[in-house]
Amino acid sequence: MSERTTLPPHRAPGAPPAVREPAHVPVAHVVRGGIVEGVHHGSVVVLAADGSVEFQAGDIEAAFYPRSALKPLQAVGLLRAGLPPLDDPLLALVAASHSGEERHLAAARDILALGQLTEDDLRNVPDLPYDPAVRDEWIRRGLGPTRLAQNCSGKHAAMLLTSRTRDWQLDNYLDPGHPLQRELAAAVADLTGQGIARVTVDGCGAPLFSVSLHGLTRAAARLATAAPGTDEGRIAQAMREHPEMVSGGARDVARLVRAVPGLLAKDGFEGVQIAALPDGRAVGVKIADGGDRARMPVTAAALAHCGVAPEALAPFATTPVLGGGAPVGALRAANTLAS
């Protein structure tokens, strides 16, 4: 296959964010019997449609690792680098942290097949399916960890396919110095508008780029407002139309996208969430202790600042706290996040 010789122009990014201990603040309370039993700290940013900061709490400018919330940006980078045309369900899987459902595994196989590749070419870490019910059934069938079942296999399959298309070496496609990873880093810097502070290794084995929560949220807004047919617009369309491919049928992110018309959303390990509306209003959340239970209530509170209808957010705004099997309180956003 011939190498693509022309690439889209990139904007010169600004300086990388500062590497420092983030000044997180209380963002969620665990309330039991009318008393605050636990507190989750974190940082939150809400962008207005014009890109200005409408609300912020904590430290939105410190360098941090977005984990899988970075995948939509990497997916744009893969298109820029020459990823061949994919239909929307497959393209959604490229930006996914999937649950390991059969539709996810089939889509990853389809991406690999386009490049005459197989699961043996993947270099992500073997794992069991992410969804607990799917994982339990997997184990009942006597199956063990595989690279295809690991939640990042769609991204890795697309990395391999892009490398095959560009005639790049395949066995070291995860090396930060590989041409593919250099182009993905350039895309992340372009979309966030800032340089990359640090590069490390994500849980799946791929390079992970450090930006700020503000920069990551700015990138989400760019994808959400992109014109149809652009690389950004193609990823946004695929993620909006196929949220179950981006996560899974039982996942809260897919349900949130279905509940809020036009929403683009992606979660990440260690309590990271981005969400953006078609007019550019966007939110970014980082829970300091990585506790996933606080991620969605805080995201719902942030989206309320964007004017999202309360009835759409109600199923996500609180999580019951149980005592003796019955609700005795709730995990909810701290009062400082109230709109």
C-alpha cells in the first residue's frame, strides 16, 4: 500500500501544562443518614459555547493523564494518519473502551481483516471482558484473557490497520517513536491547543499523552462542533450514533448519550469524563482518587451548568447509599457544583 504523503495542517499548540500536584477540591459527597460520610475530591471545568470557562472547580490547568478519555482524539489522529474508511459502528469502536460484547469483538476482527491482520498482530495486554456480566459468562465458557477481549482492542486494531496502510513497521507500533505515535501526539497537541507535558504507557500498553483537563475539554468541544465529513466530525458522528459501541449496552456513558440529544461523551479510568454538546458547550471531570462511583454524579452536575434538562440528568445525578439493603442516603455532587 502506498504511503500518504500529504497531511492536514495543524495549528501550533501552546505551551504544555505545568506538571504539579493538582489542587483538587471536594466535588462529591457520600451522604448516609443525613451525614456526609465520605468526600471525593477532584476538578471540574465547564466551557461555554464560545469556548470561555463558564465554571471551574479545582485545578483545571495542571498536567494529568486522561486515560481512555483521550481515545476520541487519538481516533481523529488515526484518520489524519491515513486510517482507511470505516463504517460508523467500526469507527465508534476505534474510540471505544468496549465491554467485550460479541458485537465489539466482531467489529475489532473486521478492522483487522481490512489489513489482512489477525488478533496475533495485536500488542495490547490480554484481558477478560470489561463488563461484569459479559466477563462472568466468558469465564463460565472456560475462556481466559485475550487481546481481542481487552477493552482497547478497537483502538489497537485501528493502529495496526493505519500502520499497514502507511507501510509502517507493525511489531513496534506502540513505541512512542513510531511514526504512527508521533502523528497521534501531534493530533492530541493540535486538538487540545497545548503541548504534551509527559508521555507514559497506558494500561493497554499504548503511549499515553498528558494534557490539562481544560485542554482535553476544549478538544471535546472541537469534535462536537466539527463540520460533517471532517475527521473530527466523522468521529463525533460515529460516537453519537453508536454509543453502545463506544462503551457497552449496560454502561452509564451510553445511557447518558441516549438521554441527552446530540451529546458526545467518553469516560476514562481513574475517574475521568468528558462530554460536549453540538453548540460547543462542554464539560471535563477528573475525580482525584480515581473513584468511578463519583464520576457520573459530578458529570451530571457539570452538564446542568450547560443547561441540560434536569429530567434528562436525574437518572445520573445521584447513586443510592444502602443500609440493610434499603436506600439510606446518596452519593451526589457537592453543593459547590450546584448550577
